[in-house]
Amino acid sequence: MAGIPASETALLLCDLQNDFIHPHGAYGRAGQSSPEIAALPARLRPLAQAMREAGGWIVATQFTLVPGRAGAPIISPHLQTLRPFLAKGDFEPGAWGHAMVGELQPIDLAVEKIAYSAFFNTRLEWVLRRSGIRALLVAGIVTNGGVASTLRDAHVRDFHVTLLEDGCAAFSEATHNATVASLRTLCPVISIADAIARLTT
């Protein structure tokens, strides 16, 4: 946004994947979700469509568990402690669970990530620069994890970042609200409806 044309703007969807969102995904099977997280795809769908119609980009980050020996996922120790239910096949590249939820397809650019920030050890910055993308509307999960880390890293790389307050969610409303408050010091914070209005006027 910030006067930047839609053709140089992307809706950056952080980790809205089947294994996180869908009831049959890794987190759903383990009972690890929240109504706020589950509601995001339907809430973001009109904005994704408006972005496409305006000539903007849809960019997805995909949290990835890299298969190691015998296909067992390589999991960071802190994540293994937090999410002991993660197992072989979860968030595996090319698998159904690794894919973005169907409601937000099609995606223009997708980038695998292995940590909170989608810029850490990935090609995200390279594909954004090569595609002429200068502005990012950041959405997805979780607000205090992948969203905040990716937004901060985009900010220090001089992308024009805007946070979609109702386009992201955490496992608790208090955590979401506290994170949004902290990010207001870095960038504009707007609603999905505001973003659609700016794209269509």
C-alpha cells in the first residue's frame, strides 16, 4: 500500500496450510487449534480475490518439516517439546498437509520455511525482489510467531509492510492483541475491509 500499485503489492499468507488449519491435518488431529485460526481462510478469501482482480500477488509461506533418514521429520528441539504429536508425513513437502488450504488457492508464489521467519534460510526475499514486489499485506498464523517474525524481517529489509489485524490469529486472543499492539510501532495496522477498499478505489 502506501501509494504503491497493486502490481507491486503482495498478500503474504503465513502458514495457512492444511496441517495447521484443516480438521484432518496434523494440528486438527491433535486437537490443537482455535476458532480464530479456523476462521481465517474464509475471512481472507475476499481480500485474496480482490488482490487478484487488482493485479496484485498472492504469496504463501509453507512451514516445512524436512524429511530425514527413513522419512522421519527433522524437528527443532524446542518444537518437539512444544508439539510432541508431530510425526512422519506432517508438513512434508508435496504432501496434502503441507499445501495451502483450498479456499485461498491459487497462489502465485510459494516459499518453504523451516523457522518462525519466512526470511530465515529461504528464497523469499529473492523471489519478492525478482517479482517487483515492494509492499506486503501480512496475514496468517500465528500472530506472535510466524507473522510477527516475518513482518519484522520484512521491515528491516525495507519492504513496505502492513499488518492485517483481523487477518491473523494466535492460540489466544490476549496473545494476538498484545502482539498487534507491539507491531503498531513498526507498521500500519489495518483491517481486511480497509485493505479491500484501498484496492478497489
